[in-house]
Amino acid sequence: MKKILSKEEINKVLEILRDLYPDARAELDFTNPFELLIATILSAQCTDVQVNKTTSKLFKEYKTPKDYLTMTEKELGKKIYSCGFYKTKSKNILETCRILVEEYDSQVPDTIEDLMKLPGVGKKTANVVVSNAFGTPAIAVDTHVFRVSNRIGLADSKNVEDTEIDLMKNIDKDLWIDAHHQLIFHGRRMCKARNPLCEECPINPYCFYYKKL
């Protein structure tokens, strides 16, 4: 039996999250869709804080896909080394930039389907880009969203793909973008992977995880 809260309970949880994190937003620094795409590729297995340190220098010097194509993989790798997996990320970023130049007139596509054709861009990255850069409703399920939503009862799934389906079904579409950010904030600040602050959490009357403690 799936452990999913009722629609009324889910709406109450979302209301609490909105009150807790009224300013929840993407914590990657970017000024346009292309910067967000690069930052999100870099964020795989890396913290937003570290990505922002790297891109604060990178984005000043390299502003367009053509700019990146002036570098070799090795040269770019040195600039993004601190983000981890720099060889793979460097290769993916340069190949993505080549495709953007050749097939999209250097513009970032605004659909999940087209974004996922780019190297290094999976469903989560595509969702992040379309929702934050273009305002298209989407729920990107990262480690925080996966953990928090399944703990509380907004979802009850064993993998990222099914969790996204649960959330899309259980949350009104016009709330997807904000709920995504609020769940991330809650995961980072309260519903942590280790030692979650359950006693302090205002969601605990509804939370399946808390009820099992």
C-alpha cells in the first residue's frame, strides 16, 4: 500500500512549505538560460556553492557557446576542476556548445525533449532549465526532492523517475516550480539526509517518516 498523503494533507504541507520558505529559488547563480544550462551541468555531484564559485569567474570570460569552443577540453577542465568529474563535464559542455551553435543558432532550446538531446543533460537538468529559465512548469527531482517528498508522503517511490510522476500527479501544476524549490530548501535546512530536525519541523504532524520514529 502506497504511503501517500491525502490531497487535503498535501495542500496543507505545501502551504507550510510556502510559509517557511517564501523566497525559495534556484541557488545557482545565472543571468540567462545559457549560464543556467552550464551551471546545472556542472552541479552534478557538486554543491551549488562550489558551482557558483567556479562560474563567477567562468561566466565573466565566456559568455556564449562560441566562446567556450575556443577552448580545448583540457583548458576547460582546468577551469571547472573544483566541480568534480571535470573531464566528463568538460567534454559534455563543449559538445553541447557545438550543438547549440550548429543546430540552435547558439540559443538554448526551451523544451525538455530538445534539452535532453544535449550531452550531459538528463531529465533533472532539463527540468531545472525549462522551469527556471523559461517558466515552464516542471519538477526536477534531485537528491533533496527525492528524500523529502518520499519521507513526508508527497510521493512513495523507489526511484527518481517514479517520484517525479508521483509529484506531478499529487501537486497542482501551477505549484510545481515553487514546490520544487521549497522541497530543496527544506531538505537542505531541516529534512537533512542525516540527523533531520524532525522535532522542530512544522510538517511532522503529517509526515510518515516522523510517525515511524
